[in-house]
Amino acid sequence: MPLFELDDHLPADFRSSALRADVRAGLTAAPKVLPPKWFYDERGSELFERITELPEYYPTRAERAILTERASEIAALTRAVTLVELGAGSATKTRLLLSALREEGTLRRYVPVDVSAAMLAETGRALSREYAGLSVHAVAADFEHHLEHLPRGGRGLTAFLGGTIGNFEPADRARFLAAVRESVAAGDWLLLGTDLVKDPSVLVPAYDDAAGITADFNRNVLYVINQELKADFDPASFEHVAVWDRDREWIEMRLTARQAHEVRLAELDLTVTFEAGEHLRTEISAKFRQDGVREELAAAGFTLVEWWTDRDRQFAVSLSRAVPAGGGSIRSTAMAGRV
């Protein structure tokens, strides 16, 4: 019998309450800003899947190549009993880790974490059938706030892939990594996907493709707000813009108003004014360097152990280990940059 269970730590109105709060705060801020998580209704998810197949969008392919090449090594190093995945989604790349850990003979439990209980149920049940004897304990939760609810036990490996860490601004990133460290035991492992700093001629097209799929994806946040908050955004009134911020070393996606206009959000009893040329920031995607990742992990309480890149050095997957609280050291293999 498949071993599947689902814990739901989200209130029934979680999505609507969070959307209302984020939209009100973001559209009344200066400059205006929205979190990227609101791209992802059904249409947004379909658009993002199309983005991952575009020739300009390298991160998904590069990360998959690293995991394909290194999954067995990750399994041998960590010998994880429990694999926790933050922002699991459909767990497409996760099967590489699951298979490697099963081959290593250590894995007993997989804990996918996401805000969509329906997706977790579908994916979790499929995995529990696919991997006979594997306990799949899915958790519907916001990984920025509910890490204390995650089941643990035995040697743990927490995976945070896809470069999602780049959507955090530096201070928020530091808080998040510290919270991850607080939620795991000393000696547990963190597998982190990070996109790397590279020439803007490669970076910018990944967020502004020739086919315009990313532009549609960017504007989709306006459709979500229209649908859920009874707003009257005209997505065609906004131009999709992707720029490389050289000082902050991040890509910034924006929607830029083509002309001055007002938007009414009936559910919030809010009217928002846009000036011609005004930007609404919808995403940042920070890019990283190895030394910076090492320093940020160390500040959070992790020691960087391994660093792997794809052959073109576009993306990195790092493996780090939680050090004991208050300092100390854990024996591990020497960290070396690898291609």
C-alpha cells in the first residue's frame, strides 16, 4: 500500500489573505512592487513550463545537468534518511535525488513542501506508488514561515532548488537561511541551487525571450489580480522590461506603464495611480558568486562542502552542512570547486 500522508498548515483563506496583503502593501509602496509568487495561477504555471523549454532560458537545463551528473555523489555524501524539498512543485527534478538515495539504500522518507495541497496530493501519491516502501509525508505550508512544522528524523537533506533563493533580497535571504538552519539538526545537509553572475548578454534574454513568453508570464500577475480582487488592470497598458542591475547583481523584472492611468481594485476598495513610464517591480532574481554563497551560508550556520557547476559555469548546486549551534566543526570532505 502506498505510504502517503498530507499535513495542511495553511488556513482556508491563506491564499486570498496573503494576496490582499501583498497587493495592498506593494501597490501603495514607492516604488511599487509585487512578490513573484503571484505569477502562478494555472495559466502562469503553464507559461513558466514553456519558459523552461526556451533556448534563452538556461537555468532549468543547467541545474538538471548538474543533478543528473552528481545525484549519486550527493547520495553517497549525505546518506540521507529524510529528504525535505522546499517549494517542491511537481517534483520533476527530485526523482534524480530520490532514485540516487534509494540506490544508496538510506532514504526512508520524502517531505515535499508547497502551498498547493492539491499538487502535493497528486505528486505525493504518484511518488509513493513509484518508489515502493518510501514514506511520502507532504506538507502544505509557506516555507518562509512554517519550517517548524516540517517532520524530521534521521540524517536529513533539505533541498531548495531552481535558483528560487535569488528571489529574496539580501536581508530576507539571510533571515530565511538562518531559519532553515534553526529547523535542522547539526550535521544535516542543505542542497541549494544558485544562478551565477555572467554576461548580461546571456542573462537578460533569459528573462526577455524573443518569443515573448516571459512578457506574457510577467503580465499574468495582472490577470491574477483582476480575477481575484476585481481589479481593472489592462495588461496591454504595461510593457515587460528586464534589466540587469550591475551593482546589486540581480535581474529585475518590471511592468512599465505605457501611459498615465488609474486602476481600481474593488475588493480592496483601492484606487492606484500610475504615471507614464512608472515601474511596477514584479521580480528580482539575484545571481551569485561562489565566495558570496559560502559567506552567506556561513553566516546562517552552514559550512559549504561541495560546489558543482554545469559545464558552461552558468548555474551552481552547492552542498553544505549545518554546524553545531555556537560554533564547532563537523568532519566532511574538503570543498572544492568542480565543473
